[in-house]
Amino acid sequence: MPDPVLLVLDTAPSPRLGRLTGRADVRYADAGTLAGLLPAADALLVWDVVSDAVRAAWPGPGRRPRWVHTAGVDVDRILCPELAASDTVLTTARGVFERPVAEHVAGLVLALAQDLPGTLELQRRRRSRPREGRRVAGTRAVVIGAGPVGREITRLLHGLGVTVALVGRTARRTIHGAADLFPLAARADWVIAAVPLTDRTRGMFDRRFFGLLQPSAHFLHVGRAPCVVRADLVDALERRWFAGAALDVFEDEPPVADDPLWGVPGLLVVPRTSGDTAGWRDRLSERFVALYERWERGLPLPHPVDKERGYVPSPDLSAETGRRLAIAPPPPPGRPAPDAGAGHDAGTAPDAGTGHDAAGSIGTDRDRPSDVPLPPVSG
């Protein structure tokens, strides 16, 4: 009996598949040859995770692989209606990137709390200026996206003493539902986006969302670039509606040298480094080989993608430890309670020492209309 045909949509450096020698007929394709080779494949490894070739080639003639595995965690570049409607099993690199991304987020939180970017700028200018940092313990975070990345971020931030609200598509014992997102975001010090890209989440972080954030808040994005309306984020930062942001993903990667994002005040540009820790390609290869060994024995593959939703559904977290943040905790003495329908005064600059509006005032230039629906959340 011939070995199963494993087709690899390749990019350099190629995956290490030596353990499959004698067990798989490994063939390699690029965007130009994929369509012609696809009908002969029993399984497809999408190693080039930034390619749209699978989505373009899948609707063509001939049979299709019974299993598709991507070396990334998102499937928006792969899924098409024909693949979604097929019996093909789709899996991701779940288990490889969660901890590195969470550590990256925790590092950003610590760095921003101590204004490390400002310290580096002062060093570059050979200047010393005493400043006060901010304690991370006791602050509040909302993590948007209850998938494995969001849950790992939640665990690490809990370890730093941060009170964390995890928000998913539906409410569960330790997860808030989408209806809680706005009041939680309006009171959070750290707003962390880790949602997959679907039709529901495209553009969900927009002007209205940024208008909810308190002046001391930071927005950290480690999801997919199209989930953020770039122009709205830039405008909010330039108006100093909130303290700052950090972006790990971009529509065009890497950002070119003359991209205006490099000069946006309060924006930390960290292009695609969150999951790329030493040895990450080897771990991706090991993950795939382990799944292949299950697949060749006819065993079910763990954590398949729900192709209708466009992501791996999260299990119920009732057995996991976690704390839920009160929806409307009382505001600090002397500070007005944030209102989900109102934004901060764009004309009042935040105080440089605290990030809070010096007058403590709430403006109406970015009020959210009452008839605007809540943004959807996946996970």
C-alpha cells in the first residue's frame, strides 16, 4: 500500500519532517503549483501561513485532502466556502504559541507600567528625569477572546496581581459574554485583544470602542490586524483619548520605514515578535508530526477548527480556576464613574504623571449612540 501523500505549502526554512521518512510521500508546493498538486494529496501542511494560495486553489477540480493543518493559529487565509462545507478536518498549531504570546503581553504590561519606552528615549537623548512608575498589582485588565491565547494571558496576569476579566462570545462560569464587554473595557487599565479574524470580529475595535477607554488605559493587540480599524486607533491616540497602545500585528507586515505608524504618539510598534521565541519552528514541526502519527492510525485529531465559526471553540472553563471581575466596581474617590455611552474629552490632555485627565472631566465628542450594537466577540 503506498504511503499517504503529504503536500506541504512550503516557505523557507522548510519544516523538519525526518520522522515521517518511509511513512509519508512528502511533496512540496508553492502558490503557483498548489492547485495542480492538491488533488493527489491526502493531507496538506500549510507551512506558509501568510499565503492565500489554499483559499484560491481549494475550489478547483479534483478531490481534496482529508486533513489540512496550518502552522499558525488563525485560519482566515485558508477558509473558503468550499472548504468549510467539506468533510476535511482542519487543525492549527494550538499549543505552540499560547505561552510565548502571554509572556509577551505580560512583558508589555510591565514595560508600559514603568514607561520603559520613555526611559529608552531619555537614554537616547542622554537625559535623566525622575518619574513615577505604576504598580501593576491591583490594576484591572479585560482580555477579549477566550481562546487558548486569551486564557494563558489571563493566567499570567493573575500571577502579577492583576484582576482580569476574560470575555468570550458566550458567558460561562469564568468567562464574561459579549454583553459585558463595554462596561468592562470602560473600567480597565489594560485592554488586551486576542480574537481571531472572522466576519464578526473584522473592524470590531473602532472609534466607538476606543471612545470607551479611560484616560489611563492601554490597548494591547495580539490578534489579527483587520480586527482593528487602524485610522480610528491612530486618531484616538493622537487625540490622547487613552494612555497608549502596543501593536504586534499589522495589515502590511513588516511595516515599511516610512509607515506613519512609527511616529504615532503613544504607540509601541512591536511587529510580529510575540510568538517567535527561539526554537518555535522546531516546535511547530514536532506538533505536526505528533498529529500526523495520530492521523495515520485513524485516531481523531484534537481541537479541530469549527469551520463555520472560523476558529477552535473554547471548552467550558468551569473546572479551571479564575476570577470574574465585577461589572461595575465603584470608581476611585473623587473620580466620576465612566459611562459606556460617553467618551473622554479629546481636548484635555492626560496628565503626564498619571495618564488621567487632569480635570477629571468626561466629554461628549465621541459619545456612542445608544442604538449601536455591541461588537461581537469570538471564543
